[in-house]
Amino acid sequence: MKVTKTHDIKTTDKKVLKEWYRLLVLGRMVDERAPNYLKQALGWSYHAPYAGHDAIQLAIGQVFDKKTDHLFPYYRDMQTALSAGCSAEELILNGLSKAGDLASGGRHMSNHFAKPEWNIHNVSSCTGNHTLHAVGVARGMKRYKHKGVAISSQGESSTSEGYCYEAINGASTEKLPVVFVFQDNGYGISVPKRDQTANEFAADNFTGFKNLKVVHCDGKDIFDSMNTMLAAKKHAIEKSEPVIVHAHCVRIGNHSNSDKHEWYRDEKEIAEAKAQDPLPKFKALLLKNGFKEKDLEKIEAACKDELMTAHKAAVKAPHPTAESMYDFLIPEPYAGDKYGDGSHNEEGEEIKFITALNETLKAEFRYNEHTFIWGQDMANKEKGGIFNVSKGMQQEFGIERVFNGPIAEDYILGTANGMSRFRDDIRIVVEGAEFADYFWPAMEQYLECSHDYWRSNGAFSPNVTIRLASGGYIGGGLYHSQNLEGNLAGIPGVRIVCPSFADDAAGLLRTSMRSKGPTLYLEPKSLYNSKEAMAVVPDDYEVPFGKAKIRREGTDLSVITYGNTTHFCLAVAEKLAQEGFNIEVMDLRSIIPMDEQAIIDTVSKTNRCLVVHEDKVFGGFGGEIVAFINENCFEALDAPVKRFGSPFIPVGFNRVFEKATLPNTDTIEQAIRDMLTY
């Protein structure tokens, strides 16, 4: 019984009014019962009551159409979820974190409601960041000429977050069908909104944005909320542009069950809030307009029965098993095993690393028409990325599939997460930043990508390849010479690869782009045009994740490396071979997952190991490799495993600083000699 036309108390069908009253009563019953589960140690340890937001939340759910729309509710949106189609039992299963919870199977915080099969999305506790996901879905709707709308709901305080500004700016720039609902109750936990913004209403911060409609409504009034949401959805679809609905609400109770609002609200303010309760006001309006008390009492009794039935079923429902916590960390990747061990016939013309990337991107765009790429400087006339990796792509595949993003790394990655939600066969490649060092503003969206699949209990995975030009040796200094893998490898749920040669660059990129789930694809930018990194690359070359490659066989010492330092290590190994030393060089290629068996095999063969990487030794990924060797190969070792890389300092701009900081053939040679003579 979805809202499709404007309403008032006189003209609205009585069946509709009864259903609205039923939803309001049932929702409030669940909302008021939630704290009791915590008192009884049954669950619901986080509960944000929605009382005072009833009207706007009822309206969001009634306007939402599961067949055409996507809904991103926030943690206070219990009535929204109920109105949109979740049952009381489903709400309680979420509150009690049971295995049958549709949102996450107990993996995510209670009070974060979702129903994936109906496009009601599981959103983060990082409040407001789902605005970017809603924009991404709306981009998908526009690209595929789908008649629907993305609805993002949040409190007014979360609009202070930078990613919210990025989302609204991007949606207005791209003219996307998104409805952003701000539920304004005056507080961000205990912080009054005067500390959030100089404007009285957060929506007024955005009135200067072009292609954006801003409307206000009384979020406590059923008909004003319903008609405003209906008009907002209609405008967003017909004009293909975003709308902000600023709903003026009131928070009747605490922010959550961990809050005590008496510490910052006086008795008068609390009494005034209670006096504005939408539920008794709507009941009084119904009684004034022909409804009988006994008819409403009958609805209330039925709601109570429904609540108790839902309660009993949810309490009896099983908890998730401890073993299931390992499920859905990351989807199974594309096998990438066409060439078995990763070798191929090396006859043919060698091409540059950058050429391998460019040609593979184009080949995969031809292979899957639902592939997209965007980022900063991605495509403008003859320009194709800051390093021209995407050169010629927009000319071949069009601006609909290859386009620029604003200088807003959060927006670039967040909308990739969102757009991949529109359909399962979409594959997205983004340049997460022009240089890896600039990626940090996107870190909270990187974190979202990392646990979306796990958090949603396998319901959704962002199928995104995040390309970053990584590393130094270009005289770039700060913000142009950094390595990220040591910092990011500790975040589960994302594959991380770093090729050293053109063939692996192509093979790993192909596997990344055909896989489900996120992959961080590090491109050592000093290798783009390096002669040493050139290789023969078959047109359909594939490299599987988690498969290292022996670049040089040896018996005296194993050197495990990846990226830029692979070439230094190979040069040193060849030099020392003239002195009779036989050094084995292993190119890890894939950092997460790591080829554990290959590490065991090489260390067992040579009995000595040096781990070399460009990144800092302290906190670098080499520490994980060394720890693995010590735990699994200790008996095979004839010497301590050592690491070699950069000192614990930034990379300076002057070439003197860079040379003194980053590993090179001379310094690696000395480290290897020290290992050989131990």
C-alpha cells in the first residue's frame, strides 16, 4: 500500500489511515520494548529510540518502492524499516543479533536495520557515510535509465561530515536521482545543533548548490511528511536531480541507551518534547475525523499480539555460531589460472608496464560492458590519468563509462561502492587518488569496502578495483613517494597486489577486474616506463591471487620481495653470481592473500632469508613475512630472518634525501652480503 498521491485527513482512504496507524503503533511498541531486552541480558545493547521522528519515518517507508528504489536507513530508522516492509520479528532479530537477522546475522551493531532482497541496505555505524553509497546507486540508475530513486536518511548532525558535503556536491554536479532526508531533532547525541553549523537548519548550508532542490517539512506531521516525501521522490525522478528533505523532528528520549539526556536537557525541554509526540496527535486526529475509539483499540490489541508473537519467535531463534565468523570475509575470486603457475611463452614483443595496464583495461572493458572507471584527471581530451594509464579509453568507451571525478577521494571510492550495488555484474575500477599518498581521505570508505561483505553476512560485496600509483624513485618526496601496504594489510577483507613486471601487471589487473570483492591494486609508478619491467604479455594473460613467482632460482639465500625492489634484488643476485653465490629471488606479487606455501618452500630450500621492500622496515609488511617464517620454518633456518627497507622517516623531496632513504642496489647488496656471511 505505497503512497503514490498526495494525502490529507479528509480524502485519504480509511484503510490507508488504519494501516498507517497500525505501523505507528507497532513500531512504537517495538521501540519501547527494546530497552527491556538489554535489562534481561537478551541483547539490543545499542538502541537509538525514534519517538518524535514517527511521521517522517513512516513517510520514507511508504514512499519507498522495493521494486524500483534503494533505501539507506540510519541507526534511528526503526519506523522507516517497518514502514518499508520489515516485520516486527525481523526488527527484533536484529536487536537481539540473532543468526536470522537480515541485516547482518548478528555481525553488525543492533538497531542497524536492513532487508537486502528489498534493496534496504545495511549501513555503517560511521554515521552519514551511506550518503555516498546512495549517490553511487543513483549514478547506476541514471546510467542504466532506470526509473527509481535512492533514499538516504540521516540525522542533521551527520551532515557536518565532509563525505556528506562530497555526496551532495557530486549528486548535484552529476544530476542524480537521490533524496537526502535530514531528520533534525536538534541534537547530535548531546551536542546541540548550534555547535554543528551557523545556520539554524543544516539544509540551508546547501541552498547555493545548483541542480539541488531543498524542501522543509514537519517531521512530526504525518500528512506534511508524506506529501513532502512524495513530491521529493517525484522531482528527483522526473528532473533527475537530488532533493534534500529537511524534516523538523523532536527527540523525546535519550539519544540511545548509553545516553542520559537529563544531563544536558532540563525538565521543561523534556516535557515540551513529550508534548509534541506524533503518535497521540495522529490518534486524536483520527478520532476527530470519524474513527471510533474501539476500532483503534482493536488495532492496538492486534499490534500487541503481533509483537508478542514476534518476541517469542525471535527469543527462540538461534544465535550465530562462533565458527561462522570466518564466513564471508571476501568473495571467492576469479580463478585467474589459465596459465597455471603464471608462466607463459615469452616469445613476442615486450611491452612497457604502463602499456600492459592500458591494454588490459581496454580489453576488460570490451569483455564486460558493465565495467566503469573514474578518478581525478581520468579523461579529458588526450589526457588519460595523471600518468596516462587510461589514455584513449574515453574515446573508445564513451564518457558514460570513463569519466572524471571531483578532487574528493572519499567520493571517488564511496560512489564506487554504491554503484556496484545497482547490479551484480558491474565491475568498477577507480584511481583512488592521483598518487597513493593522497588516498588517506578515502580511508573510511576503504574500511567500508573491507567489511561490507562480512558485515552484510554475504549479501553484498563492492566489486571494486582500487588503483593507486605507489612508491618512490621519481623525486616526488612527500605525497608522491609513499607506500601504503604496510598500513593497510592489517585491515581484513581487501586483496592487495603489487606487480613488478608488465605481464604480472596485466594478469593481476585482469583477475582483479573479473573478481567479486575489493582489490587494492598498487602500481609502482617508477616501473611504468622502466625497461627492466618490460615483458611479453599474452592478450588473455591471467595471474591468480596469492601466487608468488620465483624470478631467479638459487640455493644459498632466499630474497623475498615485491614491487620496485624486485629489480634491485635481481640485479644484485646476478652480480653476486659472478662470485659464486646462488641467490633465489621470490617476487611475492600478491600481499593479501600471501603465498604461504611458496615462502615455506623457498626458505626450506636455502635455509636463509632476507625480506626486502621499499616501505619502512618498522611497521612494514616485511614484519608479517618474517613472523610467518619464524613460526613455520624455524627448524630450517641457519641464520636469523632479517628485513631490509627504508628507515623510519618520510621520503624527502631533494634527491639526496630520496637516495639516502629508499633501498637501492648498493644497500641491498650489503644487506645480502651480511646475510651470506652470518
